[in-house]
Amino acid sequence: MSFMKLTASSLAIAAVSATSAAARDNVQVAGSSTVLPYASIVAEAFGENFDFPTPVVESGGSSAGLKRFCEGVGENTIDIANASRAIREKEIVACAEAGVTDIIEVRIGYDGIVFASQIDGPEYTAFTQSDLFNALAPKVMVDGELVDNPHTKWSDFNADLPDAEILAFIPGTKHGTREVFEENVIAVGCEETGAHDAMIAGGMSEDEAEDACLAVIGDGRSVDIDGDYTETLARIDANSNGIGVFGLAFYENNTDKLKVATMAGVEPSTESISTGEYPVSRPLFFYIKAAHIGVIPGLKEFAEFFVADEIAGPDGPLAEYGLVSDPALADTQMMISDEQTMTN
Amino acid sequence: MTDTTVTPVSAKPAKSILEIDARTKKRNAAEKRFKAYGIAAICVGLFFLVALLWAIIQNGTPAFTQTYVTLDVELLEEKLDKTGERDIEAIKKVSTFGYKPLIQNALVDATEGMETEIEDKNLAKLLSDSAAAQIRDYVIANPDQIGETVEFTVLASSRVDGYLKGRVTREDLARDKNLSPDHLDLIDQMVEDGSVERIFNWAFITGADASEKRPESAGIGVSMIGSFFMMLVVLILALPIGVAASIYLEEFAPQNRFTDLIEVNISNLAAVPSIVFGILGLAVFIQFAHLPQSAPIVGGLTLTLMTLPTIVISTRASLKAVPPSIRDAALGVGASKMQTVFHHVLPLAMPGILTGTIIGLAQALGETAPLLLIGMVGFIASNYPEGVASGFLDPNSAMPAQIYEWAKRADPAYYERAWGGIIVLLVFLLTMNIIAIILRRRFERRW
């Protein structure tokens, strides 16, 4: 039957072209979903301004991206991994075992993490780390003693806060944002309220107390969100008492639905984050496989373009979208043009 | 024996079919109740269908129109080609950032005489970032136009578009840093002036996905191509394999334990959740066979696995529906078994087979779960494939994955596009189902 022949031949063509597809002419990027919008903005501008094809950008999370990055060297592996945290020691080791020894680390800027609530909801306009610790930690200080958290309303421990049920939507443990929240908010509150010292006085070692300070209560006062910020936004929309954890860029795109709270008296903004005044922020990175430079056309140009002043600078499109530009951008540009790899 | 013992012939029978007794009443009431339940069930179903369609159409139709601004841009020679030699390489050196001043000048000219307090440098916020790229592409294609004033129709920014669609209000913008209420006052004047208008958005249907900074230029076209290539793979593989397998099982295979086992497994496969096929696809096609990630060929192969049982089951049902007398007659006049099947049984079963195939394809077209695992979600579909081979092998998205991706993004303008994408997807599914119905109606034979 001619139909059978047609099928067979088209299968054969597909098989042949699969093997010939090895020569890749576009840059491939994967990793953090926080970095994804920035990377896709740069990829789009890169495609417009250069003769190279638009780089292919995928998300999947920092860890997943770095795992694919460390699979090895070659055209069937990705060239750049985006990450919302620095690469870990054991990931560097895993990379080295697979032959990925030369990695260029690029810090593209900072991302602010903000606390926002429904625009018509209670007056959550000013928080301190101690407030969030008192609301969300399993053990808190009451009258100088470490007790199981008795607070159900914000006004229970701070008369300036609204008389509303405690309900916080925080990122789930698989998110890099959760780590920043625990370390820059809960742990700081733990120190400030004196709970940390009380734990040590109660017989814990320094390390144990530090771990205990990162714990978050989970009995309905805080809800882990494993999805992305759109899910947190939907929860906030449905609960006027809720406060949610968002990225600065997400908040700035939804100012019609959300109002932001200050942290320790500092309003989150690109300015206050770049000066370091606003305490809850983290650096964003991407990692380049140095062995692919010169093999994959456009890789170095893309990396240079990413950190160029007109893109990642304070007036560039990334800053407009919500990235806090890195004051040390010039050093980063230098590092890429010198192809300076990480030293272990 | 007395008279009294004689039972009189009763004038009134114990039961009459004309009179309804309690038991019959009860049965009739039960029947009425059941009918009412049925009607209520249909009404609930209809209500949800209408509510769903209403929500989709209400939210999705705005995606099909888009706001454009008409501008006269003076292509200044001193900005675009300093040497004046029209050397294309030198012209290409001017990046899109170099075109921003030209756009700003054009906007200042266009709004001359209008009342506004916006500073000149903030005027460009009215326009999409894609405007600079559009003008740059034009200049590179027509270097001889440098120095002239050319009329361009460029996209307005997503917030301006949202304002004209009623999605964005002045109150919303009070704390927005991308656009101010003053911009909206200016837009009102430009609408009167005729330089800003909303027109049908072909770019949404044919265009590529865009980054989060310019939702106004995002389209579903590239992921539509991705879906098309996936469906091609499914059709080329699933139809012949599925039909061959079912013909063999139905017409030739001996009835024994082994074929029974195969039959049971095929029926079970049809009930396997689609995410399982995704995991299988990831393990076999990407990790073992090293096919490229996010490529439509992998998506197609994975969906083929999912569609095969559907096709096998519907093909076997339609082969069974062909009366045995046809086979007997063909065999009786001396046809071989194979001639019987291919000349008589298969043509009669064809409408059923095609219907099953189309419904299987429609199911595969709307499937997202397996695609999650092979990297077709969370991917920016911004490049058109360059040819057939690149269509199969270059990373791409698919329509349902694209919709999911848009629904996740921060800018509310993407939300509207996600609903618009649903409308496009539904139109495709509806078309495929209508084709299936027409085929069945036209070729169906009754015995």
C-alpha cells in the first residue's frame, strides 16, 4: 500500500533529521522561574538587535536548571542556567564530575521580596521582622518566657497592627524565596525578640537554636503556596485578612489589587533595595558554561548583552520590570568579557 | 347449602384498569420524579455550560482586538546612519535603544497642541517596546528611506490597550509606575484625533509569544504551529499502527490467552492518566533516546502513546459493527481473507475509524499534563520554525501549554490572552468534532 510506504518514508526522514539536528545555532537557557521573565526580556531584545536567533528560554526552577546545566558539555546540553540563589558546593562537584569545570557566575541584580495584602483589606502597612516572627513562629517570647505561640490576631502582640486574624500565604519549601523569607525575616525576628537567646538559655546549642529560629508554624496561620505568585494573589483576593509574600516585580504589576507593607519602616522599592536599606532581598544569577563559548554562536554576545548598561542598568528594561540593578555591574561586564571562571 | 353461600357475581371487579390504585399511583409518581431528576440534571449541565461559555467569551474576546497608534516617524540620518554611506552593517549597529529618541520626537509631534503635563521622556510609555524593533526592521529592509518621514502603525502599551478595553481605570493607575492617569487623558485626546484606534488583532492568532514586558505583542501562532507538528506526528504514527493492530486482532488473530491478555491491556491503557505517558515520554524519548527537549516530535510521540488505545478501541468497535454476512459473501465468491478485509470490511468501517481518530486527535490537542514533563511548558515560544525538520525538532510550545503559561504571568494583560487562547483552542476542537460528525453522517451505512 502506498500509504504504508508514505508512513515508512516519513518516519525515516524524521529519524535522519533527528541525527542531523545536532548542530545547534541558538543559545539555550533553563532554570529559575524568578529569572525567567528577565531572561526572556533580554532574549527578545537580543533577537531583535543581533543576527543570531532568539535564545530559547525555559523555566523549571533553579535546582532543576542547574541539574541540567551539570549534565555535561556538548550541544545537547544547555548553555546557561538561571538561578535565584548562588550555586551550591555539591552542585559544583556534580558539574565537575560530568566534565563541566569552567563556570562563569554572573550576578544580574537583586530581587526584592515584599509583603502585600488586599487593597481594601485591613491596614497592614507596616511590619517588622519581630511582628512576622511573633505571628508565624511556633515558639515565641511572651512576658520574657519562651512559650508555644498563643497569638491568633496581629493586635495580640502589637497594638499598632489591625485587629485581624493572622493568615499568611508564604512560598512553599521548594521555592528559593522561602529560604530568603526564613533567613531575612523569621530568623531576624527570632534574634530581635530575644527568642534566640532564650532558646540557648533553655539548653540548646548555637546551631540548634539557629535551626529552630527558621521554623514556621503550619496550623492554618501560615499557608504554604507551592504554585507561583498568581496563586498567592488568588488566595489574597479571596481572603481580605491574608497577607502574601510576592516578588517586587509581581507587586508592581498588580498595584491595582495589592497594597504593600513596609518592613522595619522601609518602603520596598528599587532604590531602597539597591542601597540595601530594605532588608528582604536576594541576588539573582546566571551561570555560563565556558566550554560552550565559541562553540555555540552568540553565547558570549548574549551574556554581554544581558549585563550591558542599557539592559541591566538602572534605566534599562529589566529595572523597569522590577529588577534592582546591581551597583557593581561594571565588574560583572568585565568578568564576562575576560571569561573569568569561578575559582574553587 | 343455603342461598347465602352463593357468592353473588360482583358488579364491581376487584380491580379495574380504568381506576388507578395506590400502587400504580406510586409507580407513576416514581416515574414522574425520575423524569424531573433527569430534566434537573440536564438544566444543571446546561447552566454550567452556558456559564462557562459566557465566562470564556466575556474574558477572551478582548484579546482579539488590540490598540494601535499611528505615528509619523522621521528617520533622522544623523541617528541611524552617521556616515551617510547607507552601509547595511553600520545601520545594523544601531540597536533598538538608538531608535527611542526618534519615537519620542514622533510622539511629541503627534501630541502637539494637546493638553498634557507629561514630560517628553515619559511619552514613550504609551507605546509598546516592540515599536522600536518594528521601525528598526523597516529601516534595515529599506535603508533608502533614511532621512524621510514614514508613517508607522505601532502597538500601544498593554495598559493603554487595557484602558480602551475597560480593564484599566484611572484609580488602578494611581500607584502604577508604568503609566499615569495623565497618560490616559492624553490617550482620550488621541482617540478623538484618530491616531489611536482598536483594530482586529491578527497578530494574536499568527504571532509569537513575547516576554513579560510586552504582553500586547504576544500571540498564539508559534505554539499553534507546535501543536500542528505534534498532531502530524500523532496522525502519522497512531493511525497506521492503531488500525493495523486492530485489524489483526479483530480479523486474523487466533483467540487464545495471549490475545486476550493484549486486549485487556489495551483497554486498561485507555484508562491510564495522561501524566503517566508524560513520565514515560521523558524516560524513553529524552533520557534514553536523547531526542531534543521541548521538541514537538517528542510531544507527538508521547501523545501517540496516549492516543493509540483510543484509536484501537474505536477501530475494533467499527470493524465489529460490519455484519458478518459481508465477510461471508466475499469469502463465498472466492476472495482471500486479506481481500475480504481490505476490499469490503475496511471501507465500510472507515467512517467509524476516522471518527475515532479525529476524537483521539482532539483529545491529544487539548492535553497539557504529558507536556509538563517534556519541557513544553514554561518555555517561551518566540521563534517560528524554519522548515519542516526544524518544525519537528526545534523547541516549541503547544496551544494548551501556551495558555497555561500565560495564565501564570504577572501582567493582567496576559490573563485576557489566556482566555483568548482558550477560544482559539475551542474553535479547533469544535472544528475537529464537526468534521468527525460530518464524516460519520456522510459515510455511515445502516443494515
